[in-house]
Amino acid sequence: MIDIEAVMADFAVRQAERQMQVAEEIQQLKVAILPRLQDAGIARVEIRFDGCGDSGAVEECACLDAAGAWIPCPDVTLLEGEAGSVDRTGSREPQSLGQALEQLTYLALERHHPGWEINDGACGELVIDVAEATFVLDCSLRFTATDDHSTEL
């Protein structure tokens, strides 16, 4: 017989551990990303995402200079140990700045809006102000509503 309380307690522990891991990964990425953006003359990054059904994705990553003009995301690799993606074997692989920005967005969504891609989904953007070193996640959650009426005639 399955001890449902033990299963739920184990699940809660694993969820708490994952939340701590996500928070640490977000901080590591923020520290690794900012200097690369500064070095490239990027003043602002706007990372747009959209999802519904059971899938979602980063749709666009726009890097802007101080005048608000679009500039390409620099093709630089984060140094080993700064921030890397963990593959299925558990080894860390170096990643590009673009990959790190995308990973940061997914981690922020996992931490603050888990399930953002489920059912009606959500859309929004992660905005990075490089000079201010701020990261703001704007997320619009969608939902279906019903307005039921009963009238006796």
C-alpha cells in the first residue's frame, strides 16, 4: 500500500530543493550576464515569451543600445563555472550569452509563474536594464471565464 502522506512529503521536499536551485541559478546567470551586456554596449534587453496549451517559448530577444536602437546579441560564450546548462548526463556545457538570456527567462518563469504555458497560458517579457542592473519579469496570465445567467421567464 502506498503511503500518500510520505509521497506528498517527499514531493514537497523535492519542490523546495528545486526552488532553491532555481534561485541560485538565476543569481549566477544575472552575475554572468551583466558584464557581457555592458561590454557590448547593450543598455536594455527585452526577452518576449508566449505560451498556451502545453507549450511555450521565448519568442524574441531584443538587445538595445542607449538610444533604443536594436543591436545584435554578442556571440560570446560564458566562461566555465560562470553559468552553464546542465545536460541529461549531468555535465555542464558552456553556453552563449543568448542561451543564458533564454535560460534566465525560463528559470524566472518557473520560479514566479510555474505552469505559465498550461491551458490558456501567458505572455510577457523579461526586461533587463543593464545600467541599473534590474531584471523585471512582466507576465500576463490568460484565463477563460464564464458568466452564467439564469432567468425565470
